[in-house]
Amino acid sequence: MKNTDIRVRDVYFEYEDFRYRTPIKFGGVALDRATVLNVRVLVEGGDGRTATGSGSMPLGNVWAFPSRVLTYDQTLAAMRFIASRVAQEYRACGLTGHPIDISHGLEPELLHAGNDCTAVQQLAEPVPRLAVLVVASAFDAALHDAYGRLHGLNCYRTYGPEFLEHDLGDYLGAEFDGLRLHEFVSTEPKPKMPLYHLVGALDPLAPDDVTAPVRDGLPEHLGEWIRRDGLTHLKIKLNGDDLAWDVERCVRVNAVAEEEANLRRVNNRFWYSLDFNERCQNVGYLLEFLRRLKDRTPAGYDRVQYVEQPTARDLAANPQNKMHEAAKLKPVVIDESLLGLESLKLAMEMGYTGVAFKACKGQTQSLLLAAAAQKYGLFRCVQDLTCVGASLIHSAGLAAHVPGVAAIESNGRQYCPAANAPWDAKFPGVFTIRDGQMNTAVLNGPGLGAG
């Protein structure tokens, strides 16, 4: 065991529950609450010193464990069961090395927790791998955070050969032999990044759409959000099963954006991402949507920067959903389907041209796949899971350190601001947005930067 290596000495975890100020719609389900998993990991270095790191992540069971037969409470209970098993695995693993080595080595064992949960709780359908990754991400984050704190460094300064002994071939296979992780990760965060504001399917766009005002001092509709935060990037949630509604929604969003730009007398340079939450039955739906959108509003069509995974997440079970034709028009990124290198390669074969990274799939996996995406020349973006507090710091730090990621998401400020309130003053410009930009320059503290 080298002086730079660590071993896990203990693990602690707890939960926080929050209500959203307004509901958000995921894949046809209106969600009004969140359970956040908070983890602390105590590590010991090779020289006997110790440090404690923290990790946090919303469990996001509606997204990570979507089900038509299990209730919200059942899928949430399953993910909480998995958390207890993941904690046990980290406590008992006995592995030493860099956090990349420990979490990568543990992942096969952690995935068994999903199968055990299905059996113990006698669930009507199996726990998906994605749900396990989301739970495990908080533990992995705490491990990276502890490692950086032990060495008095931001964790993005600990991915070079002086800390991480192995090259990428050890984790991703022979085609990555000789490549090192630090070659694909910036040691300093980008100083600022444009913010992608979520336009949920239930969100009011204009004053006439506000039927039940919240009256909490925050904007009540999209126009007010654009005006207050100087937004330039909008992530538009779409239904995927109502073509006329989806096209009209984008036309209206574009009209509101242009109106606000004219009122502010600023350059109406906007970018949009389109999120169908996998609900398009086939790629033909997407192609027809893009054709109609271009006919209705050429400027709005030109502002579409990329399309998030439009069809079912199980790529192997839906080989007909190839994206080659759509990707000639706009980058199409893999999101829910991205579970590892194998799924990334399958997505590329099926015509996907981009990758959406999420901190909720783990710091270790996200960094390794970010390196692979750069090697393969794929479009890159980072999305969040309505992250709040420490989990947003984690997500934003990932976006700010992966080369080629041009913008960042922060949905928690819209839907769950109460969870962000204790963090706002400590991280100026991260939780409160001005001129459409997040101040990512401050994400350079020890560990993951949230301490």
C-alpha cells in the first residue's frame, strides 16, 4: 500500500426529504418530492492519516426505477435497501488504492445488491442496474471527496500518475492502453458556464399560463425566469407521444425566448436541448418532429443544440431504433441507456453521436466514460438529476472539468430551492444565476469542492 493509497475505514449514511415548490414531469409522471441520500466515508491513507469525505445524491427513483406495476414508495424503498447493502460492501471490501480502483473493483459486487433486493422484497419486476448506480454514486462521491481531502487537493488534481497508478486500459480494455485519465480531465474548472434551464412539460410559459401562482418570490413562468437570470440555454421537456403538442410547445418556447430578448434589447442568441424522456415510439417520430419544427420556426430549429435519448433505454431490446438519420440533423445523445462502456459502444453502432454524463451514475464511471467519449470524438454534455446542495456541487464540478462540455444543468434552483438555501452564500453564483452563467470558478476546494 503506497502512501497515496487509501482504504475504507467506515461508512455512514442518512436521508433528507424535500418537497418541490412546483411539480416536474418525468416520463409522464408528475413528481413533487425528493429523497436525498447523504453519505460520509472515513478513509485511512498509507501513512496512517485519516480523512472523511461526503457525497450526496437525490435517489431519483422515478427516473432510475420507472415502473408501471410498482408504486413510488416501493421503488424508493428498494433503493434505500440497496443503500444499506452498498454501505456494507464499502465497509467490508478491504480494497486499497485510488478511489477509481476501489469503486471500479467494487462495481460488480454492488450490482448484485439489485438482484438481492428484488428477491428479498419480492418485487414484481427486477431492480434496474441504473437504480443501483444512482444509489452507489453517493458512496463513490464520498470516497473521491475523502481522497482529495486527505491529500489537501481538489480531487481533479488527483487523477494523474503520481496518484492513479494504472492507465485507462486497466479499466476500459486494451484499446485504451497507454492512455491516462488526467489527459482527459482538466485540473482547473472552467471559470463560468452557460446554464441550461429546464422547461418542464407542466411549467407555465407566459402570464396567461399561470393558473396556480406559487407566490414565493421566485419566477412564476418562463418569461420571468429568462428575464431574472438572463438565460440563453433552455432544456425543453416533451411528451414524445403527441406530435402536435410537442411541436407547438417548442414553437411557444421559442416565441417567449425571442420576446424576452427583444424586451431586453439583447442579442437573441439562444440554444435548446430537447428531452423526450425515451417516449418516442420510433425514430420516425423524431424525424417528423424536426421536420415540422423547422417548417414552423426555422430560427427555433437552428437553436436546437442536441436531442436527448428519444426512444426506449433498452437498446439491445429495440435494435430498430437506430439514430443515424436523426443524427445527421442534430447530435443525439445517449442518456438513460449509458451504463458502461459496452452500452456506449452499442449506442454508437445504433447511430448515437453524443453522450450525456450524470454525476448520479458515479464519479468513477463518469470520468472513465468521459475519457472514452473524447477518444471516440462524441458530443459531450453533463446533466443533473434535479441535484441540490452538495450533489449540485458534484454535478457542476464534473461539467466544469470535462473538456468539450459547453453548458451545465441546475434544475434544483427551480423546483427545490429550499434545499439549496444553506449553500447559496458559500458558493456565490452557483445556486443563483446571473447573465445565464454559473460561476464554476469557485468549484476548486478540497475533494469535490463542497466542503
